[in-house]
Amino acid sequence: MHRDALTHGTPHTTRYAVSKVPEVTIYFWVIKILATTVGETAADYLNATLGFGLTNTTIVTVVLLVLSLVGQFAAGRYIPALYWWIVVLVSVTGTLITDNLTDNLGVPLPVTTTVFTCALVVVFVLWWAVERTLSIHSIRTQRREAFYWLTILLTFALGTAAGDLIAERLALGYGWSLVLFAAVITTITLAHYGLRINAVLAFWAAYIVTRPLGASLGDLLTQPADAGGLGLGKTVVNSVFFVVIIALVAYLSVTRVDRPEQRDREAATA
């Protein structure tokens, strides 16, 4: 399909015919949590199990992420496989950013959590000041898309730092940490549908919390029994979760249930 544009302009203001991101459906949240879990376990697998080391793992992941983002920005529409591949890479990269700051540079988790929180607030303020919207339903320009992916990266880094901080300070263990973060997401959901809190605020709050939720799930599944986990191993968990992600993304690519207006538009022009 040819790249569609509503208007011609500079690379920062090029408009796409449809949003570049998927609709927020149950598939969105399931794949997001799976990708988040893979991000946690894959980073550990490459770093420790395969012996790549933290620095080499970071370099390889960042290069892959940059190349994938170039392809994402060049595309004129939402492509499920490309989009979710980038989310997985961002998940791994966000984990590695926090791990590098904590393990290599010795930055305390309270500091990294505070710094990433402030950075995320700054990006939100700038995004709103420039675009007057933070809605993911309006990602129809390259500038908005740049804000979007920067925000996504910061949410993963913040989620990693905050999740590790809570787990370390409260010492809840993997199972109870999973329950805690699930309860927070449930509270956000009920507040949105019951108290009608702003949909954009609810979305981004839930998006941040799914990061430590996925990490807790990954740790619960992969860590040995004597450490409080189920001992399934990183290889098994990564393989199973990747297969499920691929299957769901293939389903979305065929049905377009997460991008109905794109599906209808292509059907009308076929």
C-alpha cells in the first residue's frame, strides 16, 4: 500500500491518513503485558544466561530499536508486526537503561525513579504544549509519533525502576508484587469506568503500571523455587510468550480488529 498523507510538509509535520498506533482493546493489553514480561526476562537471558554482558546487550538492543524505529516512521500506516516488535525492543531497552544506571553506575533506585518520573512529566508537558493532546488516538503526525515513542520508552524505564524499588523496599516477593500491581491496575480501571476519570490519564497510568506487573510475572515464572519463583526458566518462558505474541499479532494483522478504520478504508479502495 502506498504511503498516505493528508498534507505535505516538513518531516516533523507530515500527516498520516490514519493513526499509527492500535486501538486500545483487550488484545492491546494482553500483548503489552506479554511484551513487558519478555522485556524483563529477555534482558536477563541475553545478559546473564548467554553471557553477552550488560553493556553488549544494551548496544545490540539499542541498535535494533533505532533501526526498527526508522522503519516505523517511514511507514505510512499502522503495521501490527512492526509496532509490537518495537514495543518488545522498547521493553528490553527500558529495562536495560535502569539496570545500567543501577548496576554499572550505582545510581540508587529512589534517584532513578524520581528522575524518570520528572522526565516523563516534562515530556507530557511538552507534548501537550505543542500538540494540545496526549491521546494515543491522535498519532497522525511524525512529531506526535516521536513524542509517543519517547513517552513509551520513559514509561518502561520508570516502571522498571519503580517496580524494583517497591519490590526491594517492601520485600513482597514475586507473587504478592504481582497481586499489588494487578490491584493498582484494577483500581485505575474502576476509577475510569466508575468515577469517569480522564481516559487519557487512566490509559497512561495503567500503561506505566503494566511494566512492573509484567516484570513480577516474569520473575514469578522464571526464578527458582528457593527464591520464591516457579522455576520454569527464562528459555521456556521467553519461547512460550514469544509464540503467543506472534500468534496474537498474526491474528491482528489478518482481522484488523485493532485498527477498524484502516481495515474499512483498505476494503473501500480495494
